[in-house]
Amino acid sequence: MYNPQLETFIRVADAGSFNKAAEESFITPTAVIKQINLLEDSLGVKLFDRTHRGLHLTKAGHSLYQDSKYIIQYCRDSITRAKNAMQEDSNIIRIGSSPITPAQLLMELWSRVQAL
């Protein structure tokens, strides 16, 4: 629904480092750098100032950072709303039980619910 490179961009911005973002993403620093370079190329803007002291967001980077967080959250919320809409039309009740905790009470209640 959105460009997954945005999540990498947010991780790099939050971590302030390609290496730290790579560790959090369980990928190589080279893969992170490639994703950021591809994102910058596709957008036609420079997102980070790269110096020997680390990474800093540019003005464009700051703007995209805020919008990216919103976009990702909005997409997640949209998926949740879609799933909830599907469940409104069905009469499904889900109850979880642990094998460690006895489920005998649930079985007794289920026979009553099923009768209704």
C-alpha cells in the first residue's frame, strides 16, 4: 500500500545511522544505504546530509519523516478498519484458551451459547 522504503527511511532517521538501522531491520548496512539511495533517486530529493559525524535530515527529510509516519499509520489503520468491516457482517465469536489453563468452564458455557 505504501513504499516499504519509507519504513527504512524512518528507522535510519530515528537511529541516526545506517548501521544501527540495519541492525534493527536485520539486514546489511549496504542494503539500507541502497534503499535510501533508491528512495532519494525516485523522489528526486536529498533526504540526509551525510557527514563524518553522522547523518542529519535535510529540510525535505524532515518533511518526509513526518508525512511517512502518518502514511504508515494511516495504512495500518485502513487495514484494521477493512478487517473490522468484514467481521461486522459475520456472527463469529473467537475465544482463546491456554492448554495450561483448564478450559472446562468455557466448554460448559459453549453448550449454553450453542443452544441459543
